Amino acid sequence: MAGSTHTVTNQAPPLTGYDVFTSDRALAEAVGRQLAAGAREEALAELSGLGRACGSSQTQEWGAQADAHPPVLRTHDRYGHRVDEVDFHPAWHRLLGKGVSAGLTDARSRPGGQVRRAAAFLMWTQVDAGNCCPLSMTHAAVPALRADPALAAEWEPRLTSRVYDRELRPAHLKAGVLFGMGMTEKQGGSDVRANSTSARPLAEDGTYELTGHKWFCSAPMSDGFLVLARAPGGTARAEGNGGGLTCFLVPRVLADGTRNVFLIQRLKDKLGNRSNASAEVEFAGTWARRVGAEGRGVPAIIGMVAATRLDCVLGSAGLMRQAVAQAVHHCGYREAFGAKLADQPLMRNVLADLAVESEAATTLGLRLAAACDAAAGGDERERALLRLAVPAAKYWVTKRCAPVVVEAAECLGGNGYVEESGLPRLVRESPLNSLWEGAGNVQALDVLRALGREPAALDAYLTEVGAARGADHRLDAAIRGLLTELADLAGAEGRARLLAERLALVLQGALLVRYAPPEVADAFCASRLGGDGGAAFGTLPPTLDLAAVVERARPVV
């Protein structure tokens, strides 16, 4: 029973019971813009249904429970038999089942599928980012397996299934499967060409026995894994000539029902992403099937990497959106010094600045998803655009996530530092996507490779940003400055990060000028391209229409 002195006032109600999709105007507008008329109505209705699920108190509780009860490794059963299983809280399985049934592993079965899935993934990240890892890996495994048509025909229907089957049994007996990935090793990290895991051919054509380790193996409870190992004769010089780094499919359970040798040494104790299991694994006579040709491991798996990098962009956009939604919601109710926080000029500036960053990330992520749809249909210009825009976006958007989330937590004051608010979980998660699937330097160097080796990529990029030329003088000046930077790439490695940043900012600015409300585009171009703003959030020119920007970002409960 509450004491008579304890009356709770001036607190925001929980942000729950709302439609995460329709409340995110930038996201809903991007989906409507990128989808053809025939698919638009169905997609909007479907995404709104998922949005209501994401905003429900039940789903939010599952996310909190999954994060609060991390997975537990069980190496042996009670009798001493090695089992190498990972036990999860029931909330994890509920979330994963909902994610699979919502189509987060199926982006290719219908028109506009990449855009529809991207929007769903961006929303689902806001519930719990941890379970998005196996969903992302499973989705991304499809293009990698297509390097081997026979394997793709066998596995793709299971990977794209909307049935979540958590039991460990032979894949051919399951209605749906999940995939993980193992590329990095202790001695190499991002330098996968330093991998030492070896592959010995077996009698059956295309099958091998693997011996070695993986320092980071994502989602170790999955049904299969794509890994890199060295086929016979595997030196870097021999690759592409009958040996070298090769891609393999490692099933968790073999066709006869026996467990494959998949020794989970330990689970990583991570800063965030705690509901998801990341493991160190050992292979010791592990059965594997080759994917593609020997020595072509990196080209075979690069399709998976490109897809997961885009998911890093979408995941960061989702985290930013949830943080901004929480901050705007709180400040719309909380009063201080005689007025709502959101109505006070300085807080309004902070909220508007955060909202602009969030919308820029969402708009770019959905544009890249639309390019994936077009590229799958044979559009070579869109394919070329992705080659340059994905690493640039991965570099920049994922790096902007942490400062956005931390600033949003500050908007809640001390409440934002308390676990019950949900903001600390977002803060812990915020650096993740910048680290995974190639950290900042890897992305920046990939941008340089695309610029140096694929002229069509830069042509496609310039065509895209050129569509907005003449609409904003600050964008035009930024494009001219970028062209000057690109004119001389000699010795560019030392400034590769700056190039990646500017490529991403100019592309975001061009998209916002074309598609966002004028107040959003104006704020972005002034502060991100025109230099009329400071290094911290909340330094937008006060002459802008900041109230309209904040109102656009407000979630409708």
C-alpha cells in the first residue's frame, strides 16, 4: 500500500500499445515510396500488423526477458556425453518464432520482398536485437548458397520457410532451418586470409573433414553454418588454382541423425546483444560440404556478407529510431521549469537533431533495400550502386548509432540510466553493428576498393545523388567537394574514413532533399553538409522549423 506522501506525478506513461510502423513516418513513407502500387497496400497492412505486435506490452516483455536471461552453454549431458547445446529462455524462442513467421528470413519470394523485410527487420530490432542475428544470418545464407545450385535447391526452401523448428535433428526432417556463420579466427580476425582451419577431402565428391577453430561463430544453435577453411594445397598463392580458402556448409546434425562434431568451447560474455549466443567452436573431424569451387571461398561467401552488412545498417537505424521515440515520448509528457521539455527551445533542438539523424538512417537503409530488389531483377546500375553504397552506409550509419542512443538516454535524465527504462539496453547494443561484419576500417577500405576497381559503382552513385542537384545549394556544394576528393585517390588509404563518411552523408542528403519534408531536409543540409551546426547533438540553427521535425518523430500511442 502506497504511503500518503508518495503520489507519482510528472512521469511519462510507458511507450507501449502502439503501432511501431505507422508511428514511424519516415519508415512508412519509405516503404510506400519504394514499393510498386500492386504490392503497396498489402505490404502496408502487413507491416502495420507487425508494428502493433512490436509495440505491444507482451512482445516488449519477451524482449526484456530474453535480454535479462542470457543463453547458457551445456557441453555435456548428465551421463557425461558431449552434447554442445545452448539453452535459451522461452522468451527467446517466442521472439524467434515470431520473427521467422513474419518473413524475416524470406525476402525473395514476392515482389518488393527486400523492402518489406527491411522495414520488418528495422522494427523487430527495436524489440530485441539479439534474436535478429540468426534471422539475419539465415536470410543472408541464400545468396551464398546460390554459388552451388544443387545446394541452393536443397536448402533454400528450408531457409526461407516461415516455420520455426527449434529441435536439433536432420535438416531434411525439418520444415524450417536457421543458419549461422563462422569466418574469423584468433590469429586473423578480419583478415580471413590468415585462416588456418584445414579441409581434407573425403571419398564422396564435394565432402570434406574440417579441423580447426572459429573465434566468433554466430548463432551456434543453428541447423547449419557457412564457414571458411583451406582446401588441400591451401596457400594464399594457390587460391583459385585447385586449393586455398574455400566456403563450406557445416550441418549441425548429419543426415543419419548423429551430431556433427561441433565443439562449443565457450560463449562470449558480450557488452550487449546478450540474448544471442556467440561462441568459440572447434572442428575435429567435422563433416562439411563444399560450397562453390575450391579456392573461391571469399567470393562464395561475399553475398552473405553484403546482406548482413545491410542488416547492420537497418539494425542501427532501428536502434536509433527506438531511442528517439523514447526520448520524444518522454519529453512530450515531462515538465520542468513550467513547461513540457519538448516545448523548451534547447531540448527541442536536441530532439530535432536526433530525429534528423534517425530519419536519414532509415531513408538510406530502405533505399538500399529497394536497390537489392532491383538488382535481383537484373538492374545492373542498382547492383553497382550497392557495391559502393553498402560499405559507405555500413561505415557511417553504424557509427552514428552510439552517440544518438546515448544522447537520447540523456533526454530522460536519471531515468535513462535505469535499466527499467530500456535505454541502457539500447546503449549496450549501440556499438555492435559497427563492430560486426567488418569494423570501420574494413568498410572504409572496401569503399576504396569499389572506387578503384569498379567504375560502374561510382557512376551509379553519382547518378543517384545527381537526381537531387539544384534543389539545395548546400547539397550541391557538398557534391562538388566530394568530386574534388574523388579526383585524386593516390594515397587515399589514410583518408578512407573521411571519404566513406562524405559518400554516406551526400547520399543521405540527396535522398532527404528528394523525399523528406522540407524542414527535415533543411536541418540535415544545414548541419551535416553546410557546416551550420556543432559536433554535439542539439546544435541545429534555431531559425529552422524544429518543432515540426520533433512532431514528425513523435510516436502516436
